[in-house]
Amino acid sequence: EPEVTQTPSHQVTQMGQEVILRCVPISNHLYFYWYRQILGQKVEFLVSFYNNEISEKSEIFDDQFSVERPDGSNFTLKIRSTKLEDSAMYFCASSGYRDLNYGYTFGSGTRLTVV
Amino acid sequence: DAKTTQPTSMDCAEGRAANLPCNHSTISGNEYVYWYRQIHSQGPQYIIHGLKNNETNEMASLIITEDRKSSTLILPHATLRDTAVYYCIVNVAGNQFYFGTGTSLTVIP
């Protein structure tokens, strides 16, 4: 079964450092998403991306965050200057359709720890 | 907010059916009910969704009441690998899901 692959599985970074989280969506999917989950809290939407631009973003997705599809296969989330409160699981997802009735496929996540 | 109410936790004996309820009394006519689960901090996994008819797939069945104010996810023969947090979602906007706190299902040997 096709999978969404995320790397690394765990990243530790110093506060103030830039971090890039990487995702390889399912190969024929066109819609891409990032969600995050702070330990013990809900899964929260960050951003959706289609046709090389952001479709929607939440209030969490401020100027410190950016997304990119640099080479047609990877989809990245960059946090420019990490804060302690950015520590969370970050999940990438992809879908072949905009219609939610086809669901998403989520990756296994990257655990980001900011120290 | 998530617009759904689910029990915080449930237990189920291995091999028995797990019935997970969800109340969504403010659901509007064109809103679907989606179920996802999350096994031990892995990424959420799609299970099933429906509008008003009952639905069944290889993972589960979804029973939606006639007034659509509640639904039940049924795992017909629960296994230990079904231990997870189960999310009932009706709150969607655009193409994003709003996850609530879900039901933590523990399947007991």
C-alpha cells in the first residue's frame, strides 16, 4: 500500500535554530498538508498546499513557518527560528483529490524536540 | 471546536465487537461523518466516512442515526492492534479536518 514517508523520525534542535522537516507524499497525489500534535493535545491543521502554493493555513502557521515542494517529490516544512513551544509531532499528509471524501493518507510523523 | 462528543475511553475484549459512539447533534445537512484513528502517536489513519446511509468497509462499519445526530463506529472483531485513539470528525472547513480529543479504545486480551 502506498505510504507517505517522513524524515527524520525524531529531530532535536536548539532554540532559535532553523529546522526542515521532510516528507515524500504518495507519488500521484496533488494535495499536501502539514498537521502538528503537541504532546497530549489535539491534532491541529497547519497548512495545505496545491499547485505550488498554499491553499489554506491556520493561525498557527505564522511567518516562522514555510512550506515548499522543491523537486516534485519532496514536500518540506521549514521553521525558521524554533521556539520551545514548537516541540511537537509533525504529520505530513497527501491526497489525490481536493474532495475530503477521498480522505488523506498521513505519514508516521516527525517528533521535533526544541531544547 | 470539534462539534462532536465522544467518550474519553472504552475497553473491549479481544474478539468482541467494539462499538464507539459519537454525538454530533449540530451536524448540518451536507456534513459528512469521518472516522480516523491514531495508534500510539503515529499519523492518523482513515477508517471510514458517511453522510446518511450506513457504510461498511474492510476495517469497520459506520451506523448513522436517521436524524444524523449521532453515529457508531463498529469494529466487528477487535484485536489488540485496534488499541488506539478513535476520532469522530464532522468539523471540516475547506480541505482541513478539525480533530477533537477522541476515544481511547483499549482492547483487552
